[in-house]
Amino acid sequence: MSNEPILELRDVAVDFSGFRAINGLNLQVAKGELRCLIGPNGAGKTTALDVICGKVRARAGRITLMGQDITRLPEYKIARRGVGRKFQVPSVFRELTVRDNLEVAYCKRLGVFANVRRLGRSAERNDLEKLAELVGLEDVLDERAGYLSHGQTQWLEIALLLAQDSGIILLDEPTAGMTAQETMHTAKIVNALKGRHTLLVVEHDMAFVREISDIITVMHQGRVLAEGSASEIQGDPAVREAYLGQRGIAHA
Ligand SMILES: Nc1ncnc2c1ncn2[C@@H]1O[C@H](COP(=O)(O)OP(=O)(O)OP(=O)(O)O)[C@@H](O)[C@H]1O
Ligand SMILES: [Mg+2]
């Protein structure tokens, strides 16, 4: 893991019709790091992911990816530079099999024509199967994506980002709606990606966060309130204060 940040936000601000949802946000994520972003409802976590991937515009500040300014790039160009975003609503093709979904994602990486030749090769098929194994979908490769369980659909989404070779992966509440068992499987997947991929994961489930996190960033009112390990964060009075009225951080 190098020390140079792959992603950096400096004094970023985002307004929604005059309401400042992000207010002087500073964040540095190192290559290969798995960063968890937590915070009470309305803290600006989703907006932070939106501004990184270009879905919303920064009113002020600067966002750099591998040292290059991406603050004013359109969303598709940021995606092309390897920022992969998983949204709450799945973007899998329900009519296609898991295998075909993964092949389509590989197409996006390679360009359609390169891909026609490439996918015929058994090496590529191996890649695809390894990827399916990594997320635990190797037994359902030939099932239609529409028949997958909620958990499996989320894992397929993560696999699609990996197939597209996203250098940095942004996940917004990946375990929402999952059973405890599915949540732990997701932790296993995410842990397996550590070091090889850079991940920024927004999550409320502290059990999950404790399983996967190195450094946790706590957001409150559009900016960083605290940063540290799970135990440092949970012992921080300012963090406890921010979560007041929301059943506390332990139940976040
Ligand atoms: N499109 C929008 N228009 C107006 N206000 C918005 C919009 N999107 C978000 N906001 C407001 O910006 C603030 C931050 O919202 P955001 O969704 O980023 O919070 P969050 O930390 O993801 O919360 P949660 O934990 O509930 O998902 C909130 O007060 C929200 O109401
Ligand atoms: Mg949110």
C-alpha cells in the first residue's frame, strides 16, 4: 500500500437549492485501503459518494484521483477513469444470466471489439469464473440474474464493478436489507478485496464495519467529525453526541 492518496477531497462543498449538504469535506484514501464512512442520517455520506463519482457537482473545493483533478469532469468520464459506484437500486440485467452480466461488464472494460476476441479465450472464462467464486456465485453462473436472492444480487453488483476493473469502488450501504449471514458473507468478500482494490464503503451496520474496517471516517453535518479505529470512534464523546437521538452509534 503506497502512502500517496489515490483519492483526495479538499474543502469540498455541495449545495442543494441553498442547503449545504457537504460543507468543507476533507478526505484522503490511500491505494488499496478500505475506508468506512459512517455518520448519522443526513450527515452527507451518500452525497459524498455522489460528488466523487460526478453525480452531483461540487460547489467548491477540489477532488483528485491519482493526482488528477476530476472535480468538473462529467460522470461518465470519472467512471472511465476507474471510479465504480454501486447504487442502492441494482443495475444488473435481470433477463441475462449471471455469466452474461459479467461478460457485459468485461465488455465495458475492454471495448466491445476487443472483447469479441477476448472472451472466446479460455483464460478469460477462467477470470470470469474466479470472479464468480470470489463473490460466491460460482454455482449460479447460468441462472438468470432476476432469480437471484437480494444478497446474491448485491454480490453480483460488486462482481460487475470488479469485472469493469474499477480502481476505486464506492459502496453505499451494501448490506442494507441483508440477513446477518448475508452480511457476514459480504464482509468476507470485502475483506478479500483489501489491498488489491481501493474501497470507500458507507455503512450503518457497526458489526459489519468492525469486521471490515481499518480506518473509519465519521461524518456529521457535511464534514468529517472524527477518524480512527472502531474502538477510538466508539469512545469519542463528539461522535456519541452526534448520534444522540438516533439510538446511538452501537445501534446505527
Ligand atoms: N437531491 C437533494 N435535494 C435536496 N436535499 C438533499 C438532496 N440529497 C440530499 N439532500 C439533503 O442533504 C443532506 C445529506 O444527505 P445524504 O443523503 O448525503 O445523507 P446520508 O448521510 O447519506 O444519510 P443516510 O444515512 O440517511 O443515508 C440531507 O439533509 C438530505 O436531506
Ligand atoms: Mg445515504
